[in-house]
Amino acid sequence: MLAITLSMCSCSRLMLRQIAIYSTIYMVHHLTRHALSLFCVSLIGCMSSFRANAQIGEPRSDILIGVSGGVAMNSVGFDPTIKQNLHVAPTLGLTARFMSEKYFSMVCALQVEINYTALGWKENVLDANSEPLPDTYSRHLHYIQLPLLARLGWGREERGFMGYFIAGPQLGYCFSEKSSSSQFTLNAEGMPDRPNGLYAQYAMAIDRRFDYGITGGLGIELSTRIGHFDLEGRYYYGLGDIYNNSKADVFARSNHSTIIVKLAYLFSVKRKNKR
């Protein structure tokens, strides 16, 4: 009888403990939900208030379009390393710029481009003992590129000079490739004489035609009555590889690295705000 009584008391204590735990969880859940709701409402209110009072810039709604051309100096970051010289080739494109606002002395704009750029690599050929060879090899990769850029400028918007910084993401697609080479110096096995026996790339088309990365640069613009003339230096770093990079593949890494120097001419097609 005593055992039954003790068991019932133990069960009662366990039930009370569970009721207390569930009640606490229920209260915390509902209090937390209401607190979060109140916090979200307060945050939205603060953001609305901030937006209502943050319009300190002078609006711009100019649209400019134009053309650009220059030189792209590219190398490919291979792992294992392939010694290279810069692959130098042209870049040409169309540009559209949307002026948005001027904050104090900084002019903000969005710039969209569609460019043709010839990338690739040019090997500085060495033999297995790292001695120079007369052999030559270049791979030419022809891309359509789409940069989406933020542009921040300081200076005169009309009749004068403006310095600017530009940066943003870039997408690309390789629509064509070809290679050029001389006769190769062969080793005793009849294969190209190269450091670490690395010559597989000569017979390998690229695996990945889509490319993506980040780009940024500095430039100077001269505004005149007949339009805007830009001189710009830009650097592009590819985040993707042109070859597959699993442990079973030849290369662990094969990304583009490009220095671009270009000139651009743009003219206004829409202007609403007087300076």
C-alpha cells in the first residue's frame, strides 16, 4: 500500500513538472511572438521615418548611351602553374548609363555594358629543366560580357573633368575558341618537353563556357558640348574556372585575370534636371 502511495505521489510530481514546463514554453512562445511582432512594427516605422527624412540628394534622371573600345590584357590562373605572358587583345562594346542622384559632391549612376572581349592565355614556354624554348602557344577565347556596375563620380557634370570609381559583378559567355602554336620541341618519349610533363591543355577545349566574376576600376571623364569622353583602367577577377576542377581533372584552378584599358564616348538621350 505504501509503495502504491509513493508511486502515485511520484507520478503526480512528474505530471505537475510537465504541466509547469509546457505552461512556461507556451508563455515564452506567445510573449516572444508578440515581442517580435512589436519589434518588426517598430523597425518598419523607423525605416519609414528614415526614408522620409533621408532624401538629401539631388535627383538625376539623365540617360547616356555610347560606345567603347580598348585593350584587354589577360592571363589564366592555372594550378598547377603554367608560366605565361599577358594575352593582349581588343575589347569593344556598348554602354548605357543611368544617372540617379547627387549626394553632396558625389554623382551616383548605374552603368550597364555589353562587350566583346578576346581573352585567353599566351604561354612562356619552358622545357622540363625550366630553360626557355622557341616554342609558342596561345589560346584565344572570344567572350560576350555583361558587366552591371555602380559608378561614383566627383567633379564637374558638364564642361569639365570628373574622376570616378566603378565596380560590380560581370557575366560572360565564350562563344568561340581557337589556338595558335609553333612546332613543339619533343622529349625522348616524343611528347612536348614541358615542366612536370604538363601539356594536356594543348588538346583540351574549355569545359565551362559561362564565366562570372567581379570587376572594378578608376577613370576620368571629360564632358563637352558634343558628349562625354572617358578614359578608364579596370581589373576583372574571374570567380569561375574555364576547366573542370575535381581531383580527377588536370587543373584545380583555371580562372581569368584581366587588366583593361579603354576609351568610351557617350551622349545624352534624356536629360531632365538642370545643373
